[in-house]
Amino acid sequence: MRGANRDRTSEAEVAFRTAVAALLEGRSSASLDSLERCLVLDPGFAPAYSTRAGIHLREGRFEEALQDIRRALEIRPGNVVDLHNRAVVWTALERYDRAIEDYEAVLIRDPGSAGTLSNLAWVLATARDSRIRDGPRALAYAREAVRAGDPPAWLDTLAAAFAECGDFANAVTTEEEAYRRSSPPNERFRRRLELYRQGRTYAEWRATHDDSRR
């Protein structure tokens, strides 16, 4: 019996590796099929739920993503990857209170998570709900993220935080750098740059427009 269980576990691991390979090749449907097989073989295989949640998130199936992340967290409570990803889903659903709660939980466990710092700063700088926005706090988190590294997306967050604080001079120069470094050139960065040059925040603009983070 133990040997049979080991065989199923081994088969589940093979199915998971197949799913990851398919995902890297851009074949999300094939990846989902392999993840389903993995979970049939081993319903407790947490990385399969987490990976499937990521596919659901990218394809806009937010409720399905939440369900898979919930299952993953039941198996490995407090996992920082799952908490971070759940916060991303909450942000997409504009459940900002839940997103902030999860991002803060990640930072308790991993204070140096620059990606989480940047994402939390983005929520605080750009949320549609003005009660959520907190420019100074967003700026503090964004600066801490950029101290760890300065990829274009994190500079974009820093620019949004500067703008929310009313510092449009620094918002412009930071967004210019984010746009210059983006490859291919990120048109959302360029549009935000134009807003900051006009003395407008991204939050003000998106109050009447539908635009995604990236």
C-alpha cells in the first residue's frame, strides 16, 4: 500500500512538472489539464493549486483563483507566495482591505519582500476608494522596494506614490526613468507620465477610466 502511495505521489510530481513546462511554453490549457491530473493523483499537492490559481488570475477568473489559493493555504498555512497572490486577486476585485491585510501578513513573515512592498504601495497610491489611499505610507513602501532593486514596474509605483503626495516633479522624473527602462516601451507608463506632467494623479484619472495595473 505504501508503495502504491509513493507511486501516485511520483506520478503527481511528474504531472506537475509537465504542467509547469507547458505553462512556460505558453500552453495554459495543456498546463491546466496536467494540473488537474496532478490533483486527482494527490489532492494535497499545494503547488498545483497555487500554479492553477496563477493561470486563473492571468485569465481573469478571479473567483476560481481565490478557491485554489484557499485550498493551497489550507495545506500550507501562512505561505507567503499564496498570501501575496491572494492579495493580487483581492486588488483585482477592488477588495482593497483584504489585499492590504494579506500584503501586511506577507511582510510580517518576509519584511524584505520588495515585490510585496511595491504592490502594497501601489494599492495605497492608486486605489479607486479614496478612503484607502495614503500617499505618505505608499511613498515609504515604494522607496523601500526601490532600495532593494529598481525594475521599471517598481519605479512606476514610486512615481504614482510621488504623485499621490503632490510631488509631481519627482513623479515625472521617476516615471520617465520607468518608461525609458521598459522593454518594449510600456504605453501605460507613457500615459501615466503625461498625467503627472499635467499635475494629475493616476487615482484621479482611473476614477473615470478602466485601466489595469500593467
